Amino acid sequence: MDPTRLGVGIIGAGRVGPVLAAALAGAGHHLVGMSKPSDGDLERVTSVVPGITFLDVPDIIERSELVVLALPDGDLAGFVSGVAESGGWQSGQIVAHTSIRYDLSVLMPARDSGAIPITLHPLMEFTGTSVDLVRMREAWCVVSAPAVATPIAEALAVEMGMEPLVIAESVREHVASAIALATSFSATTIYEAASQLRSAGIPNPGVVLSALVRSSVENALREVAGNQEDAGATG
């Protein structure tokens, strides 16, 4: 057995967890199991990760070398502390969370139990379907970890098809703000534009706006890249 391949457990069966599970399995890691999804999500999850085993959370943590916490922000801190209080975290186990809001400090109860804390936050909007696996190949992944574990976090991002973006904990708030601004602005603008087209009697505004929105975003990104190159040339 390849010692670089890990037994992976996924806590959280929403939009992010199953996609990361599929990506890690595709890189050769062994999926130990995933926490149970809601009944309405079962078909979606099994289509993304065929054959996945659903286990109780304590069993996942006990059997996994890498535990990925793909949980809502509001649940993360309480979950990590609760597992620590029950003695669930294991020495040498890697514990990763996917929240851009929280830094490594939220994983300190796990670290105090001997676990290795890292963060993995893909810079993309998830649908929770196999479409995301393709999109990940063009995405960056914000990673942070103690210095000794940074190569592990970077390697996991690369194995899932993403480019790692290592950030200092002191700048996480700025990164989180940039992500929130980019995603909320684009969604709000598109929804409003689509509403205006519907009011004009156009029944398929998403199709009509598709090329316009993509070209507008691509032009803006090219302009940003050009400004960076100019700054580098004159800097």
C-alpha cells in the first residue's frame, strides 16, 4: 500500500464534502466514509461519490487518517470542541476544515489532542454535483497550516486538481472579504439583470445573459492581470 495515500473521512454531506471526497478518491486516497446526508440529498451525494459508505461521526474520526470538516461555519467550532471533549481526535491525524471564515485557531482543540490542523478552501462556488470536479481544475485553493504541515496541505490541493494559495493567518480576513465581495456581487447583479429581462417578457434570461456575463467577467479579469503586469514592469 502506498504510504502517501490516506484513509479519508468526510464530515458534512452538503455541497462541498461529497465533491472533495470524489476528488481525493480520484487522487488515489481511500474513502473511509462520510457522515449521513439528509434524505433529500442522498441521491445527489451517491451520484457524486458512488459506493460511498455512510458512517456515524465517531466511527469516521476513529478510522480516518485525514478528517475533512465540510461543515457550516456556525457548526464548526462547537463540533471540534465537542469531539475533543469526548477524546475523539487522535495523535498524528490530519484535521482539515473548509471554511474561509475561520483560521487554524478553530482547530486548536484537535491540535491539543495531537492532531495536525490544516485548512483547505477551494476558491469556487459549489453546486454539489460532479460538475464541480471539472471546475476544480481551474480553481485555486486557499491553504494554511503549521510550517511543518504546509507541504501536506499544498499536496492535497494539487491532488484534487487545484492550485494551492498559501496565506498567512493575519490576512485571512482580507481574503474572506474579497471572496464574499466577488461572489455576492456577481450573484446579485445577475439575478437583478435576469429579473429585468423577465419583466421585458424574455422567458430564458439565463441563456440570453450567458455570453454577456462570461465575456464581461473575462474582460475584467484580463484587465486586472494587465494592470498587475504593468505594475510589475514599473515596480
